[in-house]
Amino acid sequence: MNKKVLSLFLAALMVFGGSFAAFAETMSAQEPGYPMVELVPGIEHTNELIGPVYVNNNTGAADNGYVKITPLGGDLVKVHYYNAYYLLNEENEPVLADLNSIFYKAAQSVFKITFNPILALDEYAIFELGIAPHQNQQDFRPAVSHITTFDMNFTPRTQIYGLISGVKYGEDENPIVGVSFDFEIYHAEDDPEVDDPVATATSDPLTGEMVFKYFGDSEEFNELELEPGMYKIYEVNLPEAYEFMHFIIIEGIDISDPQPNGATFTIVNDDTILIFNAFNRMKDSQMTAFKYDAAHEEDTPFADVMFDFELWFEDELYAIGKSQSDGSILFYLTWDEEGEPTGEGLAELDLLYGDYVIKEINIPESHMFVKYAILIDEEETVWSDEEDPPIIEFMAGDVDNIMFKFYNIEKTSEIKAFKFNSLSIDPEVPGFTDVSFDFLVKDDEGEIVALGKSVMDGSGKVLFYTDWEVVDEELVPIGEGVETLVLPYGDYTIEEIAMIGYDYMGFMMYEDGELLDPEDPMLMVIPFKAGDVESFVFEFYNKKHIEYKEDTAYAFHGTMPGGTLSSVIRSKNWGWYISTPPQGSYKIYAGAGQNDISKGVYVGDVTFSVVAGKYTYTLDLKPGVEVVDGPHFGVYTAANKIPNGPGLYTNNVTAANAKVLVLHLVVKYPME
């Protein structure tokens, strides 16, 4: 019903002095033919059959009905109307039943009566009757067509409705689309936990505008009429990605302060037109990230190296990160085709609700990832050691702050070196005890990074020094040396400084304990790369430089007078022989000119023995003595049987017949 018709109706009531009888007479005049019933003032009328009261708009069927008037005192009555067609069962479905069951069930409810079609008042109450709305929101014709004696002085009162509408807004003051929000409206005195709402609303996911329905009804309204009174509006069942902010209620030019969920509003009269602006914000989290050097106990940034990160949201690259010298990671939301950031970097990134992935990429080969930490709302929650950079999945929006700490460390290698005496035969004293050897460790630019000096305690250890001074054009180490030199990632060389009087005999090199096979084991400048392996061990071998001499050597019998060797009888053969030789050992001399052993050098021993009836020999030469020619061994029955040349010596005589033994060899021996 429009309000103009309602006003005419109310005016008619006033003209007739509020007389219910006059109102009924008017109705009768316009719609004659309805049966009459006498309603006595002050008397409760029960089970007064007055139907059929109207013809059903939908089915055309005539319905019987009952009306019950209950005095409440003063001007108020309670009007009960019972109708078979619109009675609802417990499942809230319309049913038809016999009159008795109808009356029995209907007695449990109080229905609102409206007058249709004479005055289509819809949901407007005509009198302040203390009655409840009809559950089906249907219109009924009047229960009586004419009232003759019911003439109480009712005070006519206009039932008026205010109008409400609403829009769902985001924090940016634009309508939220793509998702719906639900609302419920209650009488202010109702308990939302117990009572049913007056109406509900849902925001349109395309426009954000609220669409209203009366509770229990399916008809939708963009603007909802509410009777005068005080109400509360609640936003309910929020999408998990959003959080409620406030309501702003607009009435005309008046704009309210932000109101909490459950905002109270009042419908005063039909001039009350309210617009509800419900504001929500998508949940978000503030994310920060830092890159630190794991080599330090306290969080210490890298000063001269940058690390890269990627932040992904819903399988799309959302931001790229670059570590800074202060440890912070700046995130960029734009980048060029090469992936280089553009625009301003953000140290704090506001992430909307959702699932994200952060990962470290392109780690410089000089460094390795060690571990990461996640702090949620400033509380440490996750520590993780990883061999490889992790791919960290996390959700933003459920917490206020998320902080990531990534820890890397520069790759290093431990360096040890030893100087061994290649002439040493004592495993407990493999090094030198009378001389120290110097070493240099240089980087790929040829700059010295450490000095090395071998220790003269026989262990062969080399101590490294990273501080030194120049004295008389020589590098003199400062401070205490270390057995293990730790070098950061990079290319290096280690070299031995040549020392006069000693010969370099080569090196051996171990990586993580594994012996390598160098192409040139005689290198004195040895290249290596630190950082790719944990340790290197270098072993350098030297020996004291010795001058050698080659001479003919003979065995000395040791019984000739004057310390001379027995001469071979032929003049062209100098040297010696052993006549009637016993088995045993004899000294060997080299360079004993004219058979004078005082001029010769003792170079070892020879042992003669008889094996299988014939003489044989065994040499035991001094260290450093090498056989250059021979040995030539001959066994003969007489000295005059010895050939002129050692290459002609033979051993064809049995030990029983042997009278002369001769041994000839050329040796190289060190000169003292």
C-alpha cells in the first residue's frame, strides 16, 4: 500500500471520531455482502464462525475463519484471526486441517490482521492492538463486514515505517566486490544468541550493495522498511580474509561517527531514511626480512655482498628482494625485463591475507646458506638449519608481524702445510731441525695474504702469519703464527721460497684428506681454490744440496801391510783382488788412487758368501751412494786369470777351486 492511501484511511478514521463502528460501516458500504457478527464491548468472543471471510488470491478457494477478541483493558484489545490455509505446521509449511485442529493449533499463535483489498495497508498496523505480525506476511480481508454494537473509543494511530539501505565498503572506501558479507538486524532488546533477527542482508558481490530480506521470507529488497523502534545491526559470518572495521550510518546530511559491530540505530517515523556503510578491511601482515652473517654470534650484516630473494603470491611473482649493507632486505614491486628492480624498495611490506612463498635465489658462489629464523609478532617460532636455500611457505593476515632472518656464511677452507726432509729416515723427525723454510700465500691478484715459516723442531709443521713488517727488504712476521690458516672463498697460490744449499724435491697435496695427483709434482708455486673444499694439506719435500763424484770402487781385504790394496799383476789393471778369500764382509772404497785407501772414500760394504757351491755377493752402500756402472764380479783360480776389462769378469769357478775374487763397480757418492 502506498502512503497516500494510508493517509486517506487515517483521515477517514479521524472524521468518524475514531469510531470502529463508523469504520466498519464504511467498509460495509464499499464491500457489502459479508456476514455480520455482534461483538459486545468488554466480552471475549471465542469461536465465532464468520467465514467465508474472503476468496484466496492464489487459489480462489473460500476459507473459513475465526476471530477472537480479547479485552486487554483501556482502549486495547487483542485480535486473534485463525485461517486454515495459512496455518503453518512445525516444519513451517502451510497446511489444511479440520476446524478443531485448526483452532487448536492456531491458538498457539497471534496473527496480524490487515484489510485487503478495500484498504491495502500491507504491514501497517491500524490500531495499537498489541498484536504480532502474521508469519506468512500475507494480507487478509476483514473478519467481519459490519459491526453494529462494538463501539469502543479506540485511538487511531498511524503505523509508519522507516527505510534502510546499505553498501559494503573496503578500507579504501570503494565497494568490496567479488565476495559477499552477511548481516542481521535485531530489535535492540533482543539477544542475537537466542532471538531470531528481524531481517537479514547480504552484500551483492558485483556491486557491494546490501540486499535485504525479512527473516523467514525469501523476497529481497534493496531498501527495507522497518517499523519505528530501536534496532541493532550486526555483520556476521565474515569471510576469513576480512576483518570488520566499523559502521558509518548516514541520515540525510548527518554522518555518524564510526560505530562498532552491533551498531544501534532508531527508526523514528517515515522520514527516517538510513544508509549503512559497513567497512571491512582485508587482513594483512607486515613483513620484514634481514640477511645476516652466520660467522658471528650476534646478528651482523654483510657489508660488501648482496643477496637476492623472491616473494610469490598465488603462484605469481609478487616482489623481489635485495639485501642491504645494514642487513635489511628491501622489496621491490616492479622490475624490468632482466629482473632488475625499479622504483623504491620497501623495508616493510604489507601483505594481504593469503598464502605466500619466500625463497633466496642466486646465492653468490662465495657464500653458502646456513639457516633461517621466523619471528611471529616478535616471538621466535622457527629455527631451521638447511644445507640448501629453503622455500618457505607462510600465510599472511592471521598475525600482525612476520619477520624472517636468513643466515649465510662465506665459504672458507682450512690450510695446513708441512716441510719434510726427503733424506730423513726417521719417522719421528721428518722435518728439519737446523733450518727454517719460508712460504708465501697469495690471492688471485698476487697480493700476499699470509707468510709461512717451518718450525725447526723436526715435526715439519709450517706456521702461518697474517701480519708482518719489512725489515731490510725482508718480510718479518709479527705476532704468533697459527698451524691452520683459514682462507675465504677465492683463488690462491702457495709457494716455497727457494733456499740456497737445499734442493726442492716436489710436493704432495691433499683435499679433504684425499691425495691428489698433480700434473707437475715439482711445482714450487701451487694454485688452489679455497671455499669449495673444507681443507687443504700441502707437504713440501727438500733435501740439503750435495755435490756428487763418480769413482771406481773396489773391495778392500784389510790385511795388506801399509793399507794398500793388492795389485793386479798386469800393469794395465790397477786395483785389487782378494786371494784365498774367506766368506764375510769387506769395506768398499771409491777413488783410492794407487791403491791407497787414504785417498779413497768409504762408500759401503760387500759380503761374500757361498751359495750352492759358488761365491756370490751382497752390497750394502751408504745413503746417497748410487751405482753408476757394475757391479762386475769375477772368481778365478789365480790372479793371472783376471781379464783386463771388468766387463769380461766371470764367475765360473767353484768355491772349492777359487783362489781369487775381484769386484769392480763405479759409484756416485756425495762429497763431504
